[in-house]
Amino acid sequence: MTVAAKEEDHSGPEALEPANESSTKSPWTVEGAIAKIPGGLPPQPDPSSPIPFFHMLEHLKTTKREGWRRFGIKTGESISDHMYRMAMITMFAPPSLSARLNIPRCTQMALIHDMAEALVGDITPVDGVPKDEKNRRESTTMDYFTKTLLGRVNGGLTGEEIRAIWQEYEDSKTLESRFVHDVDKIELVLQMVEYERVHEHKLDLGEFSWVASRIELPEVKQWADDVLREREGFWGGRQHGVYNAKQLPEETLLKQTLEYYSKPDTPESK
């Protein structure tokens, strides 16, 4: 399947920092990203009010999810859109799973896990940014949010809790974090099918369907199977793409994609 990426308008707040900015340029910094925010002065460090942080969160509302933009979907979901539905999905864990989970923490994690993208942007495997560099940018941004902007708010405790929840997601060792990683993937699969429906068989997003194979927990795998059966029904006898990791076309892209979607302690992420 080949779907040509269309020319898009990258103006506005969602284009603060190109995700695939050449590594030959100066290293990405929080300060550099903040300097590119249009229409305002950088926030003063160590404020006693959370208002500067609240303003930072606005960029999650205006920054689009980049994977869809490659296919010419200009009015697609924002990062906030993605995290909101994830948060709702966490509340629907079936009893076999919810009995073992701290559901409120899962909901918080869903709302926090992509918070760094307010400054970093939505970096995808095709952007050419190594996973360790992506991690550095996001970790540095979370330190800035939780220590520089929130260090004096509520005695710094709220910032510390946000940072701890984000790190728990990144480490992917607890059952809660593994569940939220799976929820992240099922939300993508849902959105893939919904965009295909809207475009009435004129847009094949099948290259994203392999993400379902990376879901770990049986309860979420069942959801993914249900969605993919819906997709097959939608396409009927029409030719359409169904992809898995081994079918990704280029070795470097395959390696980086597996790194992006694998747990930190798996061989694929080394």
C-alpha cells in the first residue's frame, strides 16, 4: 500500500518544533522550544502559581498527532484528543483486569503520558529521531514542567507526583503502566478505523494495524480483535492493507518502529 503524503500547512502553534529536525543542528533544548512559542514571553522560572503550566498545556490542544498528518489528514486529532479518549478507556477495564489495577492511577497516567509533547511535539518512528534522543527531549521537558514551573506550587508535591506517574509509564514495569501502554495502542487502532470510515474507502491506513500485534494484555487484545473485525467488515471484499511489524519495508524503519513501540526492557528496544 502506498498513500502519497499531501502538502500541509504547518503554521500555527502545532508547529513549534519540527520533530525530524536535523541532528546536525544545535541539540534540541527546552529553552529553544519555548523561544519558538508564538505570541508570548517565556514563563518566569519558579512561579508560585500553576497558571504558567496551565498555559503550557494549551499546546497539547493545538498540536496534531503527526502519524495522521502524513496521510493528508489536516484536521485530525490533537494530542489532548488522544489522551482524553485513553483516559476514558482506562475506566472500562473488565473485572478480570480492573480487580488487579489501580484504575484512578491508570486514568492519571493516560492524561500525563504524552504531556512532554506540548514542547517536544509528536515524534514518530519515521521522523528519524533515535529513541534515546526522543527520551532525552521528553525527560528534560518533564523536568522543566514539574520542577521549574511546578516546583513551588503546592510545595512541589503535585509536580513530583506528575513526574513519578510519567516515569512509571516510561519504565513500563507495573501492571498499570503496561495497561496504559496497551490502551495507547488500542486508541490508535480505533482512530485508524474511524479515519478510514470517514474517507469512505479512499484512504487505507493499514500500515498502522500492526500496532495491535504489540498489545500485551488479553483483555485489551480482545478489544483490538473486535476493532479489526469491524475494519474487515468495512472493507468487505475491497483490497486493503493489513500490516505487521515484519512487513515494514525498510530495515532501519523497522528497528526504530519496534524501539518506539516496545517495552524498555525487551530485546527489541535495545
